[in-house]
Amino acid sequence: MSNSATQYLLDAKRMPTHWYNIAADLPVPVPPVLHPGTLQPVGPSDLAPLFPMELILQEVSTEREIAIPEPVREVFRLWRPSPLFRAHRLEKALGTPARIYYKYEGVSPAGSHKPNTAVPQAWYNAQAGIKKLTTETGAGQWGSALAFAGSLFGIDVTVFQVRVSYDQKPYRRALMETYGARCIASPSMETHAGRAALEKRPEHPGSLGLAISEAVEIAATHDDTKYALGSVLNHVLLHQTIIGQEAMLQMEMAGDDPDVIVGCTGGGSNFSGIAFPFIGQQLRGGKKRRIVAVEPAACPSLTRGKYAYDFGDTAHLTPLAKMHTLGSTFTPPGFHAGGLRYHGMAPLVSHLKQLNVLEAVAYDQIACFDAGVLFARSEGIVPAPEANHAVKGAIVEAMRCKKEGRKEVILFNLCGHGHFDMSAYSSYFAGKLTDQSYDEAELAMALAGLPSVPA
């Protein structure tokens, strides 16, 4: 294979026809989601006010493969298969013997991996006759993706965007509005949860947990409205596995096979997308790889959180899930990787961490922007602040290989571009970007307030 060959594309006909469900290969099942009132496992009827039945069935499924509907695959053909690149120039800049590959999800219409689940979620809701969806968004990538998907299937979308990101990223808001969605800064005066938060703290910066509360409240109190989530839940992670399945085929075409897989983690969706197909292969007796989850030091659920049952939202409107959590009332500082500012980690990712299948590291935002700028100057793509964490993780692994003289293959997911996040880069170059720390006292208080669930 020529050193100048940097891109490996699949023919659209070879795009995966099924999603991969890692629940089928787990040696130990994930602890069940519990009803907060009865502490009994939730059933389909408990979730029906929020989700259409097809998504609920996917949420609890243990089938290894679930077919991707043809209308969804037809939309995916707008950008899928997404390209896999070898980062030759980054390798040279680092002087590493490692071979670095990245799967680039920024080619989607919304500029990130999020349409991989937004499109099927919107389609299943449309099939169920739903005309309105509510959701939350941090940086705006998920809100943009659902707005795009809603426009395709005739669904009105309302997005509650975390206030600090709403202010930091006006062009994300403009993109959502271009697709026809309504974008509201959270906390807002439109819900009980929002009003209660503003009463306690008028200048509340918002959090994903609080924005979820607002979106869930609207869906739960309106019969014509359902709720859509961009990360954390099993069916969301399932939809993202198209990333890793494509990467497997593309790596085979490139004549290579990863030793280390890296992804940034906030709620767990893009990390699961790249890693789960490889992990599943390993769980079935295949090659053992190092799987590295990279999270922000200012919101470190995997590295500092407690593995416990917790609410997925701040107002406690959601069921209880066992996950690595910083506490549902925890409000992280307003660092720029808004999509990584969630208090909890996906139950599936948390479970795999407990099984020692993956490892987790946390980095400060300046170090991640350093890595993102080096990547941009080497490979030409400006990563989103979230994706900078994966770039940083990959560079750390590459430099380890340099120190140890190891010719390992590193694969990471570049989950989105940073074209709507340039104000963060402007702050970085002006020396105004700072490493923000969470409040240890607030974390302790949030963890002390975790719900009591018998073992």
C-alpha cells in the first residue's frame, strides 16, 4: 500500500445493513434500569410516554444484530460510509513509529456523528405518527442532528440548549433554526424544572441534566410529543455502531488492524460507536485490544464518578440507571467541550469499565486544544472541542509507542469538526482559555445525594 494513500472508502453498497448490539456478547448482563418509585425494573409501559415502541424494544434487546431500515440507510447514503484516514503527517510531526488512523464523522450534514442516531430516531417516531419531538443539547451537535432529521420526516423539533453553550455557540443555534427547529436556552421559564432552577440561581449556566429535565417534562405532559436522547441509552449507542463496523472493513482494506482504540467520552455515544464492534469481537474470542476512553478533567464521570444508581436528569423525572456518575445535581464548569458536560456515563460503557474491558483517562481542556491545533496543522481538519480529547488520547498513545519503540496501530474516532466552535479557538489563541476545575464540595454534595438503592 502506498504511503500516499490516506483515505479508504467503502462502496455505498457495502455500508452495514445491521446495527451491532453488544448486549448479546456481555459475559454479565447490565444491571436493569429501575423505576424510581418502586425500585423495580422498568417495563415498556414505563417508557411509552417518552419513546415509540420500536425504540423501546431496541433499548431492551439482546439480539446481536438489528436491521437498519432501508429508508434510514437511504438517508445515510448522503454521507456514509464516512472516510477512514491514515494520519501520515501527524505521525511525522510526532516522530512516532505508530501508525495512526482516524474515522472522520465530521462529513455528515450536521458535522458530527450524531445523525447516525438522530435519523433512525426521527424515522421510528414518524412511523409511529409522532409529529413533535423535544430534546436537549450541550454543544449543539445533537440538537443540530435532530433538527436535520426532523426536517426530513416532517417532525417539529424543540431543543433545550445548555445556557453556557447557547451563549458560546450562536452558529449552532442558527444551524438548528435553519433546519426548522426551535432552540431555547436552558434553564428556561417554559418548564417547572427550568423555573425552579432559575429561582435558586438566576444566572444558572445550565447543565445537560437540567436540559434533559426540561425536554422530558414537555414530552411527558403532552400526548402529541415524544422525547429523543442523543447519548447514554442503549438504543442510541446501538445506532452508532455503524461507525465501528465500517472502520473494521476499512482497516481490513488498508491491510491493518488496530491495537489501541481511542474515543472521547461524555455520555458515551461516539466512543461506543467506534469501540463496541471491536469489543464485541474480543468478547467472542477475537483479538484483545486496549480500549481507551478520554474524558474532560472538569467533568470526569468515569475516572472520578461513583458506580451507582442515579437519575439521568437533574429534576429526577427519569428512571434510575446504574452508571458512573458525578451526581444528577452536579453542574460542571462551562468548558468548551459542551457535549462532554454530562454528569453520568452510559450504563453500557460504565458496565464495561467495571468489567475491566476498557480504561479511562481525563485531560484538561488546554492540553486537548494543544493536541487539536497540532492535528489541524498536520492533517488539515479542525476538530470539535469534544473530538480534541480523542486526538489528545491518540497522541499520548503514539508518544508512548515512540518511547517504547513499538509499531502499534492506533485508531480513534474524530467525531466532528470544529467549524461552529471557532470562538473557543479564538480564546485559545488569545490566551483566554483556562483549565477549569469542578467544585470538590459540590461534587461531594451531589454524590451524597445519590438515591438509596438496596444492593
